[in-house]
Amino acid sequence: MANGKTEEQITRFDKHPGKIGQMFNRIAPTYDFLNHFLSAGIDLKWRKLTVRDMGIRNKDLVLDLACGTGDLGFAALEKASQCRVVGVDLALKMLEIALEKSQKKGLTTSDYSFISGDILQLPFKSCTFDKAMIAFGIRNVMDTTRAFSEIHRVLKPGGILAILEFSMPERPLIKDLYLIYFRKILPFVGGMVSGDPEAYRYLPSSVNSFTPPEVLSLEMQKVGFSIKNIKRYTGGISYLILGEKQRT
Ligand SMILES: C[S@@+](CC[C@H](N)C(=O)[O-])C[C@H]1O[C@@H](n2cnc3c(N)ncnc32)[C@H](O)[C@@H]1O
């Protein structure tokens, strides 16, 4: 409890899209450096595994939701150079960095384009995309069921949704060590480097209070996805859920 509010209430308040967008705009300049530094580069491996496990192929039209600085979309284009990716995010500063990185890689907007928008109201026609993916984004969304319903709408029948998200390792010793790192060291270093301690306190608190993957996958099923797989990466520090929009 802090100021009479539970951790869950604080996290809920912080998930208002306006607040989330502002927070990521503030930390955008140091986001990539901190991601790779604090995870010792494992985050890049998780994104590679995600695009492999979801079966991204050339000719796929792929929606990268909460794309941030674009790393999941870049992993998709490394796996299948002729797929086309559309990235959507609330935070303009994150999108500016994504666009700059894309140009440096020699990609054009027909390879990877970026749109400012909210997952809860996607600016696309129904049945547009072959694949949709979201890395470390769904935890920040206020209404996950509505998000799944929107994603389901814009996917083609048979389309795949991949969700990559943090979780807590289950093995006791690994969990204890990880918690020290995640709750003490990461917020300290993240806060110092980014100049935004609140954002790096929000990270462990939002992971801790977020819906577990088994329950999240039930929400996906309720809006019409069938669950193909739930996989743990790196001793359970992250997980991947793969769902398929049922063909009617
Ligand atoms: C932790 S970052 C992840 C960025 C990127 N996917 C990655 O793998 O590094 C979370 C991103 O989700 C975005 N976001 C959060 N809620 C959103 C929403 N409702 N609609 C669109 N983007 C959202 C934030 O602006 C932020 O860029």
C-alpha cells in the first residue's frame, strides 16, 4: 500500500493511454540502450524467437502493435525480407526513433511503415493482416479484452497473433535472484540512466501485477482466437502466446 492505494490500483491508473504515451515519450532516447544493457541483449534473442515461432513468411502483411522503436518489426524483416510490416504506437518519440533506425537500415516505408495510434481503436479495415505481434506492450494496455477483440477484427481468418511478454521465473533460486535484480538493480540503473525513476519502478510493478499467460490466453479465446502454443523463454523470464483467428 502507498498513499492508501494498492500496487494494482497504482498500475491501473498508470495504464491510461495518455499517461503511458507520455511515459514512453520521456524514456524514448535511452529506451534501446537500457533494453539491451539491462537484459544483456537477451531481448533481441526473444524477438528473433518470436518471429521464428509465429512463422513470419515473405508476402505476409504484419502488424507490429506497440512497436516502440521497431525492434520486433526489424526481426520480422530479417527473418523474411519480403514481408511488409506496419508499426503502431501511442508514443511519437518512440516512432521517430523507429523511423530513423529503419532509414539507417536502408528500409523504406513499404517495408516498414509507422502509424501513431491506439491498440484499442486500430485505424485499419477488418481482415487486413496475415500476422499481428506485440512485444512487451500488452501489459501496458488498460483493457486487454478490447485490445484482443480489435486485433482479432483486423486479422484475416487463419491469421496469427503473437504476444511476447515478461513473466516471473518459477524455479525458486532463479526466481529469488531474478527478483533482487528486477526489483532493486533494474529500477536503480534504469532510473539513473533514463532520468525517469518512475518509469523503471513501473516496469517490475506492472509485470508483477499483470494477468498470467494462462488467463490472458482465455481472454483471447473468448474473442475468437484458438491458442496454438504458450512457450516460456530463458527460464520463464519471458513467454510467448500464439493464437490463431478461427476460420469460420
Ligand atoms: C515496452 S515498450 C515495447 C516496444 C517494442 N514493442 C519493443 O519490443 O521494444 C511498450 C510500447 O507500447 C506502447 N503502447 C502502450 N499502450 C499502447 C496502446 N494502447 N496503443 C499503442 N501503443 C501502446 C508504448 O508507447 C511503448 O512504445
